[in-house]
Amino acid sequence: MNDLNPTGPIPPQLPTPTYPIRAPLGESPEEREPIPNLFAATEAVLRQPRRVMYHLRQPGSGRIVIAMLFVAMLCAAGYGVVVGTFSSGAQLWIAPVKIVGGLLLATLICLPSLYIFACLSGSQARLMEIVGLVTGLLLLTTLLLIGFAPVAWLFSQSTDSLAWMGTLHLVFWGIATVFGLRFLENGFAHTKARSNAGLMTWVVIFVLVVLQMTTALRPIVGTAETFLPQEKKFFLSHWGDSLKSSLD
Amino acid sequence: MNSSSATPGRLDLRTLLQGQADKLRLWTQPGHSRSIVFNVAVIFLGAGLYGAAMGWWREPLQGFYVALKFPLIILLTALGNALLNAMLAPLLGLNLSFRQSLLAILMSFTITAAILGAFSPLAAFVIWNAPAMTPDVKSTLTYGFIKLLHVAVIAFAGIAGTVRLYQLLAELGGSKAVARRVLLAWLAGNLFLGSQLTWIARPFIGAPHLPVVFLRDTALQGNFYENVFATLKQLLGVN
């Protein structure tokens, strides 16, 4: 690799992500390097996900999980402020509160089922490892959302269309979640699970719960007289109504 | 291994245009901050000159405005997506630092701007020979020709910059498949943001019945994609 110029420093390359990568965790000394703080955890989840996975299996992994969760919520709040700039005013604090709360609630609702699915699949993962993997999913997703934030902000200043902004945020969340779920899937592959059918089922459940959360906590992008909606709706029906009123 | 031990020499346009990926890779390493200044300068000069030629047809002041707007769009696209692009690269298998990814994109934009700059005398010559703008300019053959010329030059410059970026990414990552993946992700993001920035920064060629302005009053009303959607609806006769 890089034989063309042996004089220059060659950045350590990541393995081509043909998931799942099943080489035992901690094989490389780099993966065993401690994760001392928030910044290291953030950097590692992006560049050395296997290092995070390795440390999640070690005793005392709770500290890393808390650090990752803290950064994830910070990023979610940051993106929430950007979402709030579409309507401004009270939405500048309402949107971040709803996004942080919604993500936490959706995760808490889904965590028990993931643990059960993991056990049913024959996974040897401890509860803390599962919690850590889901926190990694949240961290990676919200980090990418922060990456999308400048683009989202620009569009929120240039359009009055609620449907357009809602769709854009959903697309950004979808792309970010795909990367987050890849982290989870890759981590799950190291837990000696016999099959990942349970994980795939859980992924569908998680996505549906988050999508429904966006409707249960509406409005996140637009405004309303009350903090929470007065009418209960399924998210598809809410999207349909929003799209229809936007096109009228 | 230390980056400062490598001596890449002075970054110059020739190296950039030739796409000497092994040399360019060294310029993405820490300790070569002058390469950022060089890239920004070429972008301002090259894209600025082409922008000036583009706007000149309407009025010299319009040329001056476009000379500022064109490089700004390029730089804002690079900066707006910098964080996202730096995150996507390692996630897609290319372990680049924030600085490396930003510089790789800046270098490709620099190549594009240099090509635009090289074509600016040609564009200026065409504009100089074109009849003055009239109220019905948009229905004339000249307007169509000039618009097509701009599209062709910008597309050529953009493609050349993209090809060089791909070569640099392959050099940085050691794998063409990874380079392709990262390139596609970056292109998608840059196109998405760049289109909207261009929409906000209109007018470029200008229109005789509209005043010469840096940004229109309606700059932040609606977006590029809504407009495309509305046009499609109109074409398909959907209400």
C-alpha cells in the first residue's frame, strides 16, 4: 500500500468495512489503548470503532458509556437548536429538548428488547456491553447530524415549507442512523451470536419507535400552541397530513 | 515517521493540475499550512476571474459582484461540509484527519478554479463580442450560446477537479474502491449544499430588467430543490 512514496507518513488505514469484521477484538495493541476522556471516545467511535467495542467488554466500561451518552446528548441538543431555527422563538429550546428527550426515551423503550433478542441469538454480551453498543449507535448518529447541521441550517433559513424541512431532517437522520446501525451490527458480530435475525428485527423496531416519537412529540420543526400534541396519530398519517397541507 | 521529515517542496499549480498524487498527499500533512493560503488564493483568483467575465455582460458592477460570489460559493461549500466530510471518510474506510479531508477537497476546488481562471479570457472574449443585453435577451440565440458556454466550461472544470480528487483519495487510502465510496459521498454532499448556495447567490449572468445587486431580496425565499420540484410539476401539468 502506498509504495509510490515511502518518504511520507502513511495514515493508518481502516479496514475496508465489509461488515461484520470478525477478527477478535483487542488483537491489535491500538485497540487496547485506553479511552481516557470524552474527546477520545468521540474520536474512537469515528475512527477506531473496534477500540470502543473492545473497551465496552472490559470491566468498568460504564465510564465510557456515560461519556459517550453525554456527547451524544450534547450533539442531539446542538442539532435540535438548528432544527429550532426554522421556526425560531420558543422552538429554539423546545426542539432540542424534544430531540434529546425523544432519543433517550426511544432508546430506553427499545433497550430491553435488544437485550432479549441478543440472549435469544446466543450472544454472550453483558447488559452493559449492549447498552454501550446502543450508546455508540446514538453517538455516531448524533455526531453525523452535527456534520449535517450547517446544511440543515442553511435550508431552514431559505424555505418556509414545513414538509420540505421535515423531509430534509428525516433524510439526514436516516443517513446518520445507517452509519450508527452499522456500528451496532459490527459490535453485535463480536458477541458470539448465532444469527443476527434478532438484531435485524430490533433495528426495524427501533427505527419505527424513533419515527413514531417524532409524531408523538410534534411539533419539532414547526410551532404549536401546546408543548405536546392534543391528538394521537400514527406517524405515516401525520406525514400524509403534513404533506397534503403543504401541497395545498 | 514524521511528516516534517518529508520535503514536498512548494505547492504549485503545475503539481496540482498534473495530479501528482504522491506529492499532493504530502501537502495534506500537518505543518504545511501555507498550502491552505495557496489554495484559497487560487480559488479567489481563478473563480473570481471567471465570475467577472460571466457578470460583465450585464454590467461591470455585476462582474465585480460575481467575481466575489463565485469563489465564496466554492469556499462556503468546502467549509459547510467540512465536518461532515471529515466524519464520512473514516466511516467509509479512509482514515483521514479533518485537515486532510478539507485540504483534499480544497485542492480539487483549486484545480477547478484554476481551469476556470484559464478559460476566463475566452469567456471574456465571447462576452465582449456579444451584443448588449436587451429586454428580450433570454429568447435570443446569443443568450443560449453564452449560457451553454458557461455550463460546458464549469462542467469541464468540475469534472477535472473531481478526477484529481479521486486520484488523491486513492493515493491516501491505497484502495480505489474506498476512494470511490468516499468520493461519491463527498460529491453528493457538496452538490447538495453547492446547489443551494448558488441558488442563494443568484444572479450571475443577470437580467436587463432587474437591477444589478449582490444578492436579490428574495435570496432566502425558497430553495433550489423546491424550484426544481415546482418546475417539474409545471412541466407535468400537476396542480
